[in-house]
Amino acid sequence: MEGMAEAVDQLLGDISQFLQHQYANMSELQKADPGGVAFRPLEELFKYDQISAMQQYQLYALSIAKRRAIAEIESSFAKNLRACYHTIQPISRLPTEVLSLIFEFATSPTSEETCLYFAPTLARVSKRWRNIAQHTPSIWGMIDDRSVDAYLPLSKGSPLRVVFKAHPDPDGVAYSAFMDKVSSTAHRWISLKLESYSIVSPQHFSVTAPRLTALYLDTLGTFRFDYKPGVQLLTTGYSKLRSLHLAGICLPLDPAPLFAGLQTLHLERIRFRSSQFPGQLLARAISASSELRDFSLAHIITYGAISQENREALKSPIDLSLLQTLRFTIVDSHIVCAILGSIAVPTTLQLSVDFFPILGENACTLFPKTNDTGKFHLSNLSLARSLKFSAHSGGWRMEAWDEGGATKLLDLQCTTRGIDSLARFIQAFGCHIPSPPIHSLYISGFSAVMETDEFADFLAQFPNLSRLTLHRCSSAFVNVLSTTLTPSRRYCPFLTHLRIEECHDVREEALLRMLVSRVRGHLGRTHPIRVLDIVQCEGLRHPKYLRKSRLYVKKLNHKFTDVVSTR
């Protein structure tokens, strides 16, 4: 025991002597203990016991040494604990090859913003992850102007997805500098997306990109007139190109290898001379894309006198059986007419047309007529079961859905100062496009478009109707349902669900007369109204106005609240 006591005394003396070399006096020790944590347990002892200054100094120094030792041990323990924690995690036991595959999947091109900067995030997780990330070239394959210097060396020989987004740089200095850096890697490009306010320079496209599958070029805010032959990238055949999006950039429309194998084709903001752009030429161009699934034209305009040749469709329709989406946004009507007349429309096609008629045009000019019947048959409309017409001060819109409303087969929008063009289109609707067997019809704003007898003629084209919605229509339209189409048949004989919304001049007398007429008499196979929805109708504001009407329907839903119109 005496030997142990001597060893402890010797140890304490060594510690005290060591601290004396660092801290000469008590004030120096206090600087080493700014919070007074080591002094606090000794405060009572120093105050009441007779302890010399040297002893106080030694005890204080030992207390500081103890605190530091404890802090050092805790820090070491926490470090070892973190190391053990990461070691026992299942992901830390994965082989390097598996983690590398996970990194590749995590940086796959599902989202441009996510892919661009997700690789550095992976590299910051741990030393092991950083080492794996730096040796997985494919995760550094998406580069833009901010990451090109860091990513390009790490990508090594892996495929590249090159992105450049527009800068407010009128001279195009940033764009040119970026293209100078990446042009030498064109043989590795699989996708190229460039947005710039400057004109695309031909010198940057004097290279070939044999692995390119997606090309997106957008010269922002410009309309291009003619093709300039210096852009070699747009003329050389690329067998792997599947997606092409050009905006503000003109290209030759002859059946070039550029179109072969395309699945997506978007052209925007191009103005052609009419003498150089017959409608058939574009149709022939897309004929090389037998695998085309998505085709879009936006702001395609011609100027100059338009000959009859420009308006005609091809004699032999193009078979685009895989085409799923066809969109026209502010495209000259003769172009739309030529393309629609030149392709065999698939039954599942989703057709969207945003039309701005000029002098002498209406929506009927969009659809070419066949020589035998004088009608144009949209085969995808044969699957339509739900139809919506809506008129407003800025124009009108027609939409069609399939059974169940899962797919919108037609979306025709007409932007015009007046809505009389809708009346002309509806009057010719049955003459130009055979009416499909519609089960649900939504009509909005027709009171300003047509008279009651015109509405009755239009309604007669849908004998299979089971659901009808009248939105912002005249009460006279409701009265049509109580009249007879023939001596033995009423309008819409299979109608069972009627929705009246924001028709403020409708009164219960007219509503009751219509309901009673469809219950009594049973002309032909007329079905009574089973479900009646009254929404936001000023003349039927209170439920008490509908007491008698409730006797003739199975279910009556009445709402006078701020609701949103639904199909």
C-alpha cells in the first residue's frame, strides 16, 4: 500500500510540475478554465479549509487535467462509436461493385436538376463513398456550364448528357466557351440540350455524334426563316437519334436520315416561305419516322401566297400506328389540314389543336374532307364517350375522352375575339365529323352562341346520351328535354343524369315540367331522370323551391356554394 501511495504521489507531482511549466500562476490556470468548470468543485474546500496557495494551485491543476482527460476519452469513444455504427450498417457491408451500381441508378436521367448535382452529394457522405464515386465515371456523365470543369475529368470515357441553359449574355460568350470545352467529346454524347439567346454557331456542329439519342436545341426568343447549310449536325444521318426538339432553328424537310427512327419530334417557332414549304413536304418528312410516338408543332407559320398544292394532303396516307400524341399550337390551318389528311390516325391518338383563326378561317378548315363522303373521319373519335364544349369571351374549346375519362382523345381550342365561330363549327359538326356514340356531354356558355332550335338540332346528334351537364345556359335549353324529336321519341331518350350549373334563369316550374314529361307518357324508350344536380342556380337558391321536383327523381343534389365546375 505504501508503494502505491508513493506512486500516486509521484504521479501527482509529475502532473503538477508539468502544469507549472505551462501555467505559472493561478490566474494562468483560470484562463485555461474559462467556464470555471474545474474550479467549481473546489470552491468550498478553498473557502473553509486551511490550504496553502501551492496546494490550491496543485488541486486546481489536477482538476483541469481530469476534465481534459475525460473530454479526450469521451471524444475518442464517440469517434470509435461512430466508426462502429457505420460499420454495422447493412449498406456499409455492401461490396464496392454493388454500391457503384446503386450510384449509377441514383443518378439516372429521371430529373435534370437532380442528376446534375447528385453525384457530389454522394461523394460527401463518407470517405469510402467518395472513393467509390470518384471511380464510377458514369455518375459524372451529366454536365453543364457550372460543372464541366469538375465533371469532365471524372467522367473519363463514359457517355455524356450535355446541358446548357440560357444566360442573359447577348454576345454568347458563355455559350461559346462551354461548347469549346465539350465539342471534343461529341463522340460520347447521348443527349444534347442547348438553350441560348445567341444563334447556334455552325462551327460547334462540325462534329459527328454517332451515339446521340436526344437532341434539344432552342434559340430563345427568335423565329428562323430558312435553313442554313453550315449546321452539319442537322444534316448528317444519326441512326440512334430518337428524340428531336428544335425551337427557333430551321432544318431541311426532305426525307433526310435525321428523321429515320425518331420517336419524339417537336418543332417550334419556325417561319417558312410558302414557296419552299408545301404542306406535303412536312408530311413526307415524318413518313420516315415509322416509330414516331410524340409529334408536336408550335408556332409554325408560312408567309407569302399559299398555293393549292400547299393545302393538299398526300394521296397515300402515312401509317403511324405507334403515334400516341399529336399537338398543334398556333400552326397555320393549311399545315394542320395537310398533316391530318396525310396520316392514318390511330384509334388511341391524343390530338391537341390550339387554333387562332385568321380572316375567312374557322375550325372546320382544320379538317380535310374526303372525296367520297365529304366528311373527315377521325378514327380516334370513334372511341370517344365523353364530350365537352365550352364557350367564353376569348374563344371556345372542345374536348373528348374515352370510356372512363382516362385518355383525352381530342382537345381543340379556338382563340378568337368572338364566339360565333363555335356556332359555325357546331352547325357543321355532323357534316364534317361523324358523331361518335357519346354517353356524357358537357355544354358551357351556349346561350350566347346559338338559338334554342339550333341547340335542339345539335342535341339530336347524340341519341345515346346518359349524362348531360348544362353550365351557364338558358332555361330554354332545359325545355328542349321535354319536347319530342319525333312523334314517338324525345330528345336524349336514355338520359338519366342531368346536372344544371349556374343557369340562373331556370325555375322549378320549367324543371318540373321537364321531369314530369319524361316520366309520364313513356314515348318510345324514354328513361326518366334518376339523378338531378342543381349547383349555383340563382332561381333555385333555396331547397324549398325543389320540393315537388324531388318526387320525380331518385336522387337530387342541391348546392348553392362556391363550387368549381367539373366535367
